[in-house]
Amino acid sequence: MAQLNSHYLKLKAGYLFPEINRRVKAFTDSNPEGAARLIRCGIGDVTEPLPEAVRTAMHKAIDEMGTRPGFRGYGPEQGYEFLRRAIAQHDFRSRGLEVADDEIFVSDGSKCDCGNILDIFGHDNRIAVMDPVYPVYVDTNVMAGHTGDADERGLYSGLLYLPCNAENGFVPAIPAEKADLIYLCYPNNPTGATATRAQLAAWVEYALANESVILFDAAYEAYISDPAIPHSIYEIPGARRCAIEFRSFSKNGGFTGVRCAYTVLPKDLECRDSTGSKKPLHPLWNRRFSTKFNGVGYTTQRAAEALYSPEGRAQVAALVEHYMGNAAILREAATNSGLATYGGTNAPYIWVRAPEPFTSWAVFDKMLQEVNIVTTPGSGFGPAGEGYFRISAFNSRENAQEAARRLSALKW
Ligand SMILES: *Cc1c(COP(=O)(O)O)cnc(C)c1O
């Protein structure tokens, strides 16, 4: 009989969002009035329509494909040159960072990239993740057999968890022990925290000293407003020798439904093979794309390119301003209600401390029942998230303002 991948059986059943849905449904079923007033501030998905520059580029590309000379079949697996060049030029070289066009790998999403990247690493690496954490980093390592079983708190044996809390500003301390692969995400989902240049430099120094690789998820880069906060790990000297960066058009261009992202894999980045000799990773990632992927659609790549046009950039800036306007409104309301808030200034998430003696889920229930607002319990992102909850700024302005009015009046 064929064998399945037993590592999948170690995965904790998707608990967080099904449980949120279950509680919301129980509430709305028994309370039609509350159901009509319900505002969802739990979503990690964008809400605003696609920018005009994107739609125009997609229309043009599809019309081009409808002509004999303009038709395109399989494209380069790693992405069309026009897009790789636009990315390298606008996101890196124009900011003084050395990134070559062929170090950009265009994909259908950062979620996929975060999972697929494990293909080019060995199975004996020690993996470090932040806690709380974007669940994809953990679950893909579980699937690949890099962990043991989860304990009753949901922590997998074999992983090195790096707790993030108010005391360390949600940036983990450099561990005393050695990790080979380190997932960092800044600006962070779920905490909304950013890492300073000095903090990132300490991680790069650690990675170079230990021959580790940093997997740097910069999906929320566009939300950085503080000029002192690095937008890319490559702003740190030495990072080209120890870091892979993940970027996505999901949260800046509203591409969660269009699907396009990219990775940066510098040619200077080397790891050891099973005999201990150093080899570059770039050819492996390149080969993985050629063998297991056939590229992102032409119309989608033209759409992504349009985000870098003057109109596209202005429209992205307007989207970011919209969501960050919501974040300011919601953050102020939470503060007015007497809560300690974090994030929400360089990221579209506000991370809120639950007042004693509330647990994350107790806050969730109170907000749902008393003010009909859906939030995300922090404990769903890992044990260090217990005692916090996340408010998302992805919403219409109207909903954000109404949620803020209700939140300001909430008594704890
Ligand atoms: C939304 C998000 C992404 C983007 O994922 P896509 O697959 O590109 O839509 C990546 N990382 C984090 C932490 C996210 O929240």
C-alpha cells in the first residue's frame, strides 16, 4: 500500500480561524441585531479595489495576447526580464542596494515561496522561528519532517522558538545557541512591530558568525513610514552573504487575489554541502524554478510591473495611506479605551495588550458580544501571543471609524 507523508499528521488542525468562525457564527445565529452590526477587524486580507494602473496594464496585456504577434505561451520560469529589471531597479538599486535582475525570482505568492524555499535546504538544519509567528513558517517545516510532535501548548519539538513580547519590543533576543535557518518578519504580522537597523545588524552578524541563513519576510515593507527603519535586509552590510528576502505585491498593490510576489536570492549566498564544501544557493533556487514551476502569467507580471509606473506608485501610496489612516484611528480608540497598544504605525496591524485578568480569547468574546467587533486572539499565533489580540486595519474607512467609536466607549 502507498504510504502517505506522516509528517502532515503532526500538524495541529487549523485551529485559529475555524474557532473564530465558530464563535462568530454562534453569536450571529443567536443575535440578529448584533449580526447586522458586526465589523470584522480580524482579517489579514486587503479590502480596497485594485489600482487603476494595474487594471489598465492587465487589459492591455490580455488584448496583446489576443493577437498573433502578441501571443505568449510559456515564459521564463523565473519571471519576464521586464519585471525582474523593474523590481531590482525600483526596490533595490534606486535605494543604493546591489541586487542584480537575475537575483529576483518572480512567483505566485510569498506564502508559496516561504514553503518552497525549504526544497533547497538540507533536512538537518536547526530552525528558529519567532513566537508569535505567521503559521506558514512552522507548518511547512513540520510537513518537511523538520520537527517532532507538538506539545499541549502547540510548540513543536526540534524548533527553536524566539519569544517576542512587549519587554523586548517584539524583536527576539539573539539566542545563545546556534540556529541554521532563522525566519524574521518585519514589519511583523501579527505584532505590527518593526526591527531597527541595529537589531537587524545584530542578526546579520549572528548569521555570518554561525554560517546561518536568515529568511527575511518583508511582505509589509510598503507600510514603513519611519525613515530610520530599514526596508530591506540588504540595507545591512553582509546580508547578501546570509539572507534571502521575501517580498509580495499582496499587501501593497492589493494582489491577494491576483497573486504575484518575489524572492531575492543573492549570488554571494553560500551554504555547505554534505561533504562540508561551500556552494552557492542561487543555482539551486534557479533550478527549482525551472523544474517545478512554469512562471507567473504574463498579464499578472504586466500588472505587477505597472505598480512601479509613476501612476502605479501614486496609487499604491494612496492605498497604504488609506489603511494606515484606519490604523491610526483604531489605535487611538484602543488607547482611549485604556489599552496598551503596539504596532499600527509602520504596519497595518495593531497589537493590543489584554487587560488583566483577560486572556486573548476572553477579550475576543467580550469584543464580539459587547461591541460586535471581530478581532484575532494573539494566542492563536503562538503561546507568547497569549494576553494580546490583533486589530487589523484592512477595512473601509467607514468600518474603521465605526469600530473606533465603539472601541473608545468600551469599559474594561
Ligand atoms: C500576507 C502575508 C504574506 C503574503 O503572502 P502572499 O502569498 O504573497 O499573498 C507573506 N507573509 C506574511 C507574514 C503575510 O502576512
